[in-house]
Amino acid sequence: MYQPRKNNLIFSFFSWYIQFIIKKDFAAFQYDGVEIKSESSVLILANHFSWWDGFFLFYINKKVFKKQFHVLVNAENYNKVGFLKYLGAFAAENKGKDVLETLNYAGKLLDNPANLLLVFPQGKLHSNHLKAISFEKGVMQMINASQKKINIIFAATFIDYFAKRKPSAYTYLQRWGNEEYVSLQLLKSAYNKHYDQSVVKQTQLIE
């Protein structure tokens, strides 16, 4: 398993740099406010359609949740994008047993109320125009490996240009309240309901 690495200097630089490039490359980046239980960790489930996705949620964590950021990535991105490991990225090194170890590690991260974990349940990049978001089984493995004292946050991000040269990004956030009993189907259904509602809000935007 590839684990996160700590380097305060590198983290501080990229924390600044991510904020800088979002402001530089986008006309606007808007997101919802959301209340959480401060004594519980945060699990963000988000759609995955671009190189920017993790950076958007890293920025939101910095401004809204203020937790220790972690993100589950694949081994290729962990090795290809060298600085990700210093921003809390971790990955399974091999298939099989190592994947299970990685998911259990993610569950243990969620037992610490100081932590935030970002997961893309689709497992890989898909178009921003999908009508529904698929969920890999590993999401439930992570949750079941934890003590389940978690703020589950749904995030749906969309990008539009409208009449501007630069695009604007919008992330719709919702805290899911039904946490006593969680199944993959229930989680997927609840997330896609939020996703559908977010699509409606996005189509109603006028600039």
C-alpha cells in the first residue's frame, strides 16, 4: 500500500498553489455551506470527471471543513503526480489483499474526527454529463471498517462557461443524515438523488 507522506513545506506550498490556480483558471468557483458534527470525521463522496476534482474538494476542505485532508487515488496517479502523497493521497499498490488493506486503512482514518477522506465512488474518470453515478463496492468496505461515526457528505461538481472566456465551477454539497443503517444501494440511491437535484440547480443558473 502507498501511504500519505508528511512534509509541511510541500503541503503549505501546494495548499497555496491550488487556491492560486483555481482563482487563475476559473471565472468563479462556488460551493454550498454545510453543517457537520465537529466530533465526527468527514467522508466526501464526489463525482469524478476531471483533473480538477480533488483540488476543488481540497480547497473546500480548507475553507469549510478544516480537517486533515486525505484522498483515495489509484496507484498510477499516486506515482505519476508526485506531490499528491504530500496532500494526503494514498493508494493500493497491488490488487487483491493490498486493496483490502487499503480500504481498511481508509476506514481507520474515518475513526479520527480530525480527518476528512475524499473518495470518488466511480473509481475512475467519467464524463461530466452522466445521468447517474455508479458506485464501486469498496465504498462500503471502507465504511464498515470504521466505527461509523462519520459525516457523510455528497458533492456534485459541474463546470459551465456561459458567456465568459473562463469556465465557472459549482460544487453542490449535502450532508446525508441517514447514517444508522448504510448499504451500498441505499448510499448510491441517496447520492444520485442529490446528483439529480444538483443537475436541476445547475441548469437553472443564469449568468
